[in-house]
Amino acid sequence: MAQPIAGVLPIAHTPFLDDDSIDLASLKRQIDWAYAVGANGFGTGMVSELLRLTFNERIALTDSLAELNAGRGTFFAGVGAESTRQALEYAVRAEQAGADAVMAIPPISTRLPISAVRDYFIALAEGVGIPVIVQDASGYVGQPIPIPVCVELMQRFGRDKILFKPEASPIGPNLSALRDATGGQARIYEGSGGVCLVDSYRRGITGTMPGMEFLPAIVALWKALARGDEDATYRLYFPICALVSLQLQAGLDGFLAVEKYVLHKQGIFATDRRRQPSAWSLDDETRAELDRLLDQLDAAVTPTELDRDR
């Protein structure tokens, strides 16, 4: 039976050894840890550094993660690429590996006409038998996907086949617009790293797709929202917002630098290496502020909060 695609579904980061090869031991630690702290599944996406991997590495990463998942939850694979043919190859291979869904951004190297964006997603939906998560990552890369295109895709293939991860700014109003345009039928996931999670939850999302770096707090926050615990919600939410604000100052490279730093600091990753080139790295003062805020976050996530409702 297919796993439900719902709840806290973090995006896996790709760990590297000092020789720039993928660190499979760290990858396994990451997935085991994610499930241990309450994730409902996981996937790959932009912060997996997919666009910086070779073709063979992307296929190998998907195969390894599908195997590591071992049926414990949902696994979805990022398959966005610069051509329909590339994306289809990634998607077909992901389905063969055992992925429960695929997620794709449109090509980013050129600004496509709307008809081309629509046809790209139609080809993906027709090319695999598993759900397709339509990802609009235009808040930090690529172009927006107009709501009429999303509505057309869902009407053509159904709400179980076409899912959505809207990340165009302003996230909240855009999320509500998509929800309303589909009569509340669209299954929508947010991917703000936590900074828009409370607002998005109140607008009716099906799940959240943060990075792994603050996962215990995101799990606790999701549970607090689900049980309507306002005090716990904001106690957890405020330090998350402060941490994400440091990531946002440098876009995708800001997220990657902080994510790798935190996972290495926790002993989950052997190194904090990122694929190069990158545009931004942590300086000593940013690192010191991160450490102070991480202490605040750890204090907010009590054992009771993490274990509650498990």
C-alpha cells in the first residue's frame, strides 16, 4: 500500500566526503535520525544540491535513499531538470527505485512560455504511475507557475496524481489562492524552512517540507499546531524564525551553509562540505549567532514536546 504523503516530510541533504564523493554512511545516519525524531517521510529537492550533482550521482542518490527508506514512510524524489527528457529519465528511474512520488521544478535556464511549463508537467504525469509534486521554487530560483496551469493539471490528472509545493512570494496569499482556485481540493505542501509554517498550516496545508537541520523543532511545532496548543506553537516558532532569517540572507547558498553546519555540529554528517562553486559561506560572527540561537531552539524543544502524540 502506498504511503500517505502528509505531515513532516524533510528534504534530505547530500553529505560529501573530503574528496567530494557522496558520503553514504552520513546519508544513512541522516535518514535514521529523521525517522527517530518523528519525520513522516522525506525526499530530495533543491537543498539536496541536486543541480550540482552529476547524472549518475543523482540516480545513485535516489537509489540509495529509496533503499534506506525501507518502507518506514514516504519517499519522494526531486526530478526537475533543464529538459523534459532529462526530467522524465529521473522520474522513471525514481519510480523504478521505489519512490512514492516525484517532485519537479520547471527548467530554470530560460524563461519558458506558460504552454511549455504546462506541457513539461503533463509529460511527467503521463510518464510515471506515481504522484507528481509541482514545485514552484520561484521565491529563490526559476519562474512562477501560474495558478491556472496548476488548476488545469489537477483537473486533468486528479488530486491524487498532482500535488503542489508553492514557494513563490508572498507564500501565504499564493497558497490560499491555489487552495481557493481548486475548491479546497489541492494537496499543498509548504517549504519555507519553518518561517511560514504557522501561517501555512492555518491555510490548510497537507504537509511541510523543511530541511533537516531543525527537524526536531519542526516536528514538535507541527504537533503543537495539530493539537491547537498556541503557547507551544509560538515558543517553538520564534527561535525557528530567527534561525531561518540567517539562512534567508544568502538565498539557496545560505540555507545550504547553515544546514550542513548544523548537521556536522550534531555529528550526523562527517563534514560540512558543499558542492562548489558556492556564493556564500558562514563567517565567525554568523556562526556564533547560529550557536546562540540553536541553544534557544534546543531549550524550546523539551523531551515532552518531542514525544507528545508520537
